[in-house]
Amino acid sequence: MGLGFVFFCSLIIWLNYQMKNNVGDITYDSSRDDPNFLLCDEQRVHQYYSVGTSYLDERKGIRTSIFDFLERNPIDLKGVSGYVTFRFIVNCNGEIGWFRNKAIDFLYKSMDVGDNSLEVLLKSIENLKDWKPGIYNGQNVDSYYQINFKIDEGVIVDIF
């Protein structure tokens, strides 16, 4: 009975965790996240596509703003080919924070873009100020969002 009880308790704990957490959830990290960025509901952060989180002028507005920023703040991506993804939260007030990133090459293997390049890309996203928070049951809500950079031989060829 002892081993069965331990297994049962472990299963309940695992199921509870799975119901409260999803792949890609972002948790606050005091070593990297701004303590002044607040969520409106720490228990529930929605996916952007399910609550309509968007940016002024949609994809075109994001691309225009980021390319304008990068024109004023050049970035060295020599030798880089692949995707850089930034995942973050848009809170119910249209503010953004808790950024996470991942870089992979075209064969889906991890790739090093360089800390300086990642910092400039991050600042280009932080520069975006016209977020429209998601809405659920008539209320503004927190939601995840992501921006992907497609880079081919050191040139950003797409932002989506």
C-alpha cells in the first residue's frame, strides 16, 4: 500500500501542476524581470490568439516600428541564419514585460546570436508602446505574445 499511495499522491500533484501550467508559461525571475511590471491576474495569463491581444496597425505596425528602431540602432548579425523568438507578456494595461528568448538555426538547433545583438532586438520590442490588451468576458486581461525574427545570412528578412 505504501508504494501505491506515494504513486497516487505524485499523480495528483503532477495533474494539479499540469492544469495550472502550460508549455511556454513565463514565471517571474527577479534576476531578469522588472519588479515594476505587474500582472493584473497572476493566476491566469491567456494566450494572445484566444483573447485578441494586438498591436496598433497589427503586424505592419510592429514591423515598421522595429525596422525604424534598428535603422537608428544598427545590429551586427554577421554569420547568423535562423530564427530568434521573443516571448513576453502584455498585461491588462497594454504594458509589456517578462521577456524570454530562444534562437535556433534553420535546422532547429540552438544558435548563438550574441548578447549584444539580443539586447538590441529586445530593446526594439520594448520600444513598442501601442499594445491593445486582450479582452475576456468584457475585461482587459494579461496575455502572452511572441515576436519572431527570421534572419538569413545576417539580414532580418521577416518579423512575424
